[in-house]
Amino acid sequence: MIADVPLLAQLEAFQTNFDSIQHLISPWYVWPQQTTVHMVVNNVHERDGVGNFVIALYKLMQRHGVPCQLYAEGYEPYLADLVYPLERLADQVKPSDIVIVHFSIYLPQLEQIAALTCCKVLCFYGITPPEFLAAFEPTLADQCQRGYDQGPVTQDFELKAAISEASAVTYRSMLGGDDVPVAIIPPVLDPKKWDAIAATASELPAAPRKFLYVGRVVPHKKIEDLIHLYGEYAALDPDSCLLIAGFNGFHTYQPALQAALESQSEAVRARIHFLGSVTDGQLKSLYQQADAFWMMSEHEGFCIPLLEAMAFDLPVFAFAQTAVRETLAEAGLVFYQKDMAQLAQVVHNTLFDAHQLQQLLAGQRQRCQQLTVASDGRAIWRLLESCLQHIHASSI
């Protein structure tokens, strides 16, 4: 949403615009009006993976007449009239209702939610392993550890889900059993999202080749490894630059990044650009102008920027973290060791070999189509139908 648009207008647009979910399928069953879906999340913010998914689910249910209520502590200002504080949940829930907890970090109210007498679902997104954060943000690392420790609290939830098989594996380990059934509910992908967004030109370097990273600038994304990789690549291709787009809220991470930059020559440092937060229009322009997408992240739940890069036909080079491998399948080019000199040579060879590059892109296009089909909403309706079946069985 645009900050200078009145909040009421933003809310009205949110309630009436279903363009972002119009490609999703309709349910194949009639929803019982006595059943409300209550969705619980720490925060509902746009351009955040969890927030975007929750917003899409809310709009999908609203579109098909499914009563739905949101609960969160933090949220976009225009949602103030739609989001209840978490402490109101217990007073609103009936035995015939469904509570879906969107879980990505410690949730203080989880024990109280577990005690509710209704159908409860835990949708697990993944929690950043605290060891990535301990040296930089010990308080946040503690919140992540406490989130992991809450796994057993959800043992008796009627249904369990995750946004990827990689996240499901982590969730099962938190529950202490490899055989725990966990439904896979991939994030909603809008294949036409970028068609409705006007590209906004940004002042970018004039380098013939631009390498792009999109995502938060946080320790587990290993931005320092991007810098080291580019340092090796720049020796092979001085007519290039590295663009790093994403919010950096970790001030304690800055010294590590500065040390990585200072390890490079002045000429290389001059070609590494931190762009900070960008608008959707600026991001579209970056995707259009970039020549390849680089990712060194060592923890993901489900990586939307990888899909966006593939949708813009950018060759993807990424560290083979488990969720990244799951997202890419046999597309892109992944690596299991961070031998920067070797990787730089592989990237260079791939980009300058027309046949190899076209093979890589063809595989990405196929994978992008597969992921779009897999996220058509069917998994969401299937999960909700399982909830209705549980409620029906409990009432007999």
C-alpha cells in the first residue's frame, strides 16, 4: 500500500480487490456458516513472507464467503479495524470453529491456544536457527530458541502443516517424531503480480553485467559470502557489479559486512552496491535489468525471491540449502561448498556459454510453471476440508 493514501481508502481497496488471488481455484465444497476460521500470527505486514501469505489466505476466504478473523500484535495500519489483539481469541472461538496458528517464532499465547476446544492447526514456516543470530542479536536468538522449544505444545493440535517439506522436517523434529503427518501448504504465488506493477527506474551502475540479491540483509542470508564471491568473480569480469536489495535492520551485523568489504580491493568495493529497501516498482526494474540472481543463504523456509528471479528469466546461482534445493528442484545451478574461486569460474562460464545458459533457463521456466500450479490454492482448501471433517466427526 502507498503511505500517503488515506487508511480508509487502503482498507476499502484491500477488501474489494481480489486480483492477487483470482487465479486460485474455488473450493469444491459448501462452507458451513457456523464455522469461523481464526488466523493467528505475530505480525501481519506486507512484503513479509508470513504476512503476505496470511493476507492472501484472508482474501481467499473472504472471496468465497468463509467467515474469517485475524489476530496479531503487529499489523499494517490500514488493517487496524480488521485485526483483533491476540488476547481476544479465547472469547471469540466456538467448538465448531477453526484456529490456524501461523508459526515462525516464539508465540507467548501458544499454550492458551492449545487449550482451546476447537479444531486447531499449526502452519509452520520455519524459525531461524538461533546460532545464526546469537553473536548479533542475542534477544532475537532467544526468541527463536523459545519458538523451537514450543514444538511439543502443538503436539495435540488436530492438524499440522508447513510451507515446504524442508520446514515439515524441522517441525517433525520439534515434535520428536519423523512419522508425524504434516500437510504441505506452499505459499500463494500470483503469476500476474508483476504485470500490474509499473517498473520504477532506479539509478544503477552502468556496468554491462549486474548480479542481484533480493532479501533481508541478516546474518543467516550470508551477505558477506556474496561479497567474497563477487570479489573472485570481478577478477574474471571487471565490467560487472553486485546489487544487494533488502532491508537491513541488524546494525550489529554491519561490522561483519564492513570487514568483508574491506577485504576487497577498492575497485571491487566500488562495484558492490547496497540499495536498502526498495518499492515493488523499483524491484521490478531491478529484476528486469539484472543478468543473474545470486543467493548464499544458509536458512530458508520457502524462498520467494528465487521464484521471482526465475519468473523474470534470471539465471539463478544459489547455495544448496535444503529449502532452496526443494524450491529449485533440478532448476538453476546450486553448489554445496563455498569455494569462491571455483564458483566464480562456474558462474562466468555459464553466463558466457550460450547453450549452457539456455539450458539452465529452460529448466527454470519449467520449474516456475510447476510451482505456480502447485500453489493454486488446492492445498489450502484440502487442509480446510480436513478441518471440517474433523469437526463433523467430533460432533457425532
